[in-house]
Amino acid sequence: MHFGLFKVFFIFVAVIVGVIFILTILMVVSPKIRAKFMSKQIKATKYMIDEVEDDLTDIATKRANINKEGVEITAKAIKDGLNKSTKYCKHCGEKIDEDSKFCKKCGKEQ
């Protein structure tokens, strides 16, 4: 009983290996078959790009917002004339006293 199942399995594996071998030879010899396989890969790649486009846009937007905060802090310093006696918090951008070690708004050390 088990010998018959083994025989069927062996024949199935041999057929699969044979088909893979024939397809490999055809891909080497025939440019048309190679092009068909490559077109499927290109379609799959385009599909993946379309699927992740929203995620990439979201990441870019978040990255831009982080930079926007830094630009706003810098712009605020420029607007105030870069007075040497004026000091700004490194973390939140609020004006602080020149001799302050901590920001009054966010409480972080300077």
C-alpha cells in the first residue's frame, strides 16, 4: 500500500522537475518565452509600486512636517533679528532668558 503511494509521489516529483527543466531550456533558447516571464515580473513590480505609493507619500509628508518645525524655529529667530541677547529653546523654539538652563514652556535642559 505504501509502495504505491511512494511510486505516485516519485512520478509526480519527476514530472515537476522535468517541466521546470524544459521551461528553463526554453527561456534560454526562446526570447519570446523569456519576454513573457519578464512581462509578468514587470506587472508584479508595477502592482507593488502602486500599492506602496500611499505609504511612501505618508512617510514623505511626515518627514516634511518634521523639517517644517525646524524651519519655523529658524524663521522665528531670523524675524526677531538674531539679537545676541535673545536665546531660543533648542527643543520647542520659544524665547528663553539668556542665562536659563531650562525652558519655561517645555522644561527641557538647554
